[in-house]
Amino acid sequence: MTIAVRLRTKMLEKDLSENELGRRSGVPQPTIHRILNGDSSTPRKATLEKLARALSVTPEWLLFGPAHGNVLSVAQPYKEAKEYPLISWVAAGVWTESCDNGQPYERIASDVNAGPNGYWLEVQGDSMTPVQGNGFTPGMRVLIKPEGFDLVSGKFYIARLRTDGEKTLKQYVRDAGVEYLKPLNPDYQMLVMDDSVEIIGRVVDVKYPSSFL
């Protein structure tokens, strides 16, 4: 399903018109209409959060689908935003060892705790962009927590291939005792995890650059 289908499904379940959802969420009705028509497949994070709150689902469910669940999390107290550096994919492999914060990296704020060595990466390629277009679009920034994270089936991680050092963003899936790294684009193959694959960080936040808006 696309974000438009998921949004319309919840609106039908709750018997909400575009105008009523707009009133409850604070999102303008024209914006809701563009999402439903597929004209806006990557809404702003603030828009997603408002719609999700009004529909009692999570923003992740609206954006990515059932792998993230559809239960609205309990409201959390205000968290002060912290800035994390936007680094290269090459640096990501050794960031926790070097973590040279003295370099003039672009810094992007997030209220999600990525730990003391958290960093942003810019999504490259289309392996995580499904046919419907609702996924990790090239140019999107993902915040990585490189330490103290758990492996949870359905969540997204950065993996390093020990054979050549390549890093990749994929969805971690555990099924019948077997672990996989799954692309969202069906044109790419699923990777069975073994000793040649090392998980080096978990995606904890996403942002779109201003050029997307």
C-alpha cells in the first residue's frame, strides 16, 4: 500500500472527511487532498506527525506501512533537539572509533537520541525506494545510532560488508530463525546475513532536505 491508501483506509475506518481530518489534525485540507491523490508521496515530518496523531497511528506506519505497527505511542515529554554531523558513507564505518567532531561537517538537529556518536547519512541509490515511491528516497537524511541498539525485525539498519567494506541501508528481517537484509525495491535481492555482514547502526530518525519541499 502507498501512503495515500493507508491514509484513506484510516479515514474510512474513522468516517472522516478531508475537512474533518484537517480540523482535527491542523493540516490544511488541500495538503490532505494532495496526499490522497498521490501528488505528495513524501509529506513533511510535521505533517505526518499531525495526521498520525489525529488517526491514532504512528508516523512510521503512515510512511512505511505495517512493519512499523499502527499503534500510537504515548506522548513523550519535550526533548531538546541535538545536532548531529552529516558524514560520508566511507566515514560511517569507522565513525565510533574516530568521531572527529572538530571537522566542519554540516550539522542537523533531531530530538531523537542517537547517542554520543550519532550521525546522519544521505541516502544514495534506489534500493530502499519501493515501486510505490514511499520509502527512503535518494537525498533523504537518516540519523544513525551506532551504539547501544537492539536488532528488531522490521526496523532499518546500516550494515557493513566485511568482504569489501561497503555500507548499505536495509530493513532487518528475522523469519524462521534466519536473518535477512531486505531492500524495499523489489528489483534488488534480499541478502541472507552471515559472518560477512556486520550491523553498524540503527536508523532512528529521517529528514527530507529542503529541496524536497
